[in-house]
Amino acid sequence: MLDQWMPKNLSASICFCLAVLACACQQNSQDKNPSPESLDEVVLSFEVYNHTQGFVTALERITLQEVPVTIDMSDLDVEGVEENRMVVRKGRFGDRVAFSQSGTATFQAPEQDESYTLYLMNASNGVDYRKVDTWTSANEGILEYIPPLQWYREDRNGMTGPEDVILDAISQLNDALDYPWAKYGTIQRIEERKNSSFGVGYGHCRNQFGWHNPYWAGVNPWHCATDKMKLATFLEEIFELLTRLNDIGGKDTASLITDPDTGNLNEVGKDLLAYVFVKDEKNSITDSPPKEGVVLAVEESKQRRDARFAVTAGTLPSQPDKALLR
């Protein structure tokens, strides 16, 4: 009797377990893919800004929770902006949720009502933003450091020069990031070197007008005899250090981003600098620390940069920065 009884009950037990497992899998699938009937509506509010000129319009979308949301340039009646690039951020300048170079941005709707800012790139100065985006795939055209940025005075090779020119350059770069609707970043002075900071000063610069690596931006005072030349070169080298770009004006960067008559940062330079800060995923003005994945990506990126330059802070590299492989 025992030998006959066990298989029957065992078979029944197996069937019961399989039925329970099937129900659990079905329930789990329903949880991961809720039906539209189970989702609530959410209201998404967007303020739309020209990234260096200001507010242009507002719009609102009503959609279901956790479904794809698409914003297309054709949906916006906006003039004076580049037609392909847009950045969507939470709040005024919080976490980046979408970035597009195709004129269409897509992201997932949240579980509750949310406010966003949609940044469109200024086109009134004829800026070619491809000069930044061309090098993004090569890990350039992005921020070298997570804001807020910190710099300290560091002269090299026994050379020195006027500090007011350096302060003028830093001030102009800060002004290019500070707008009534948002502050995209700051470059703050500190008295001595710390982690994630860079030096600015005068040096031999490989016998060039200026030079930089990830840790230092400098001007050769012998070659840059006038304050105008010093200013334009400091703006070029600091701009390139911050954005990981090199010679985007052709033979240099200064000819593209500075005024030849004054040496000041021009409107093209302001648009390009603000663009890098607005679109970079590492950059957001929130109370929370950067996401772990972003921090790891930054550290891995910096390790690759260190390997390319093969230097430590405070020493000159073996090859000039202008010779970086493209």
C-alpha cells in the first residue's frame, strides 16, 4: 500500500507546486508590465529656455505613469534656436533625463507629477555645436571635473606674470555660466591644490603661447607680451581644460571663442561653454551627491586621461597637449 500511495501524492504535490509557480510568474510579469488600466495619469510641466538667452515658452503634457514621453522640435514653436539639440532636466537644473542631437528627446514618465526644464541651444550667433559633439565619442567635449570647479594659482618653470589677467579670464568664464534662470557651474578659487582641482598660472608651456593638461592651464609670458594676448590665451587654455577640447577653431581655439580686438570671451565662446555644461550628465544643481555610476564613470575616464598624459600634478608631460591623438 505504501509503494502505491507515494507516487500519487508526489504527482499531486508536483502539480500543485507548478500551478503556484505559474501564478507567481504571471503576477510578477503583471507587476513589471502593468496594464494601461492600472496606471494613473501624471502631469508633466515644461519650461523651455534658450540656453543663453532665456525663457521662450512653456508646455504641459498629460500622460500615464512610467510610459515613454517624446518631445520633438516640431512640437515647439520656437525661433532662434538650433534645430537638433535639446536637453531635458528635472526642475530648473537638476538631473539630466534626456539629451538629443536629433531633434527628438525621449524619457520615461515618472510615477507622479513632475516639472522639467527643456534647454534648446542658442542659434543667434551662428554657433556650430558639432565642434563640441564631434569629439564626444573620443571622451572629449565633456566636463573634465564635476562642478563646482576649483582652481588655484600655480606658476611653473620660474616664470610669472600679472594675476589680474588670470582673474579677468576666470571671471568671464564664470559670467558665461551664470544666468538669471540658472547657474550652470562655478569656477571657485582655492589657496592650495586639492583633489579635483586645477592650477592656473605662467610657465614655459613647451615654448608655445599657452598649454594645458588635465591639471594645469598656463600662458608663456615671453610669447604673450600684451595683456590682450595673455587674456585670450588663458581663456583658450582654461576652456580646453574644462571641456577636454583642443583647437576647435582650426589652428587653435582662441580664434573661435575670443574677440581679436580685446581678447575677451566672445558670444560664440559663451554659447559653446554653456552648451558643454548644460548637456553634461555629471552636472546638476541638487542637494544629493552625484550618482555612484556617474562618479565611477568620471574616475575611469580620468584614469584613461592620466594614462594618455602619463603625468602627475605639478610636472610637465613628455608630449605637448596639441599633439593629442584625434
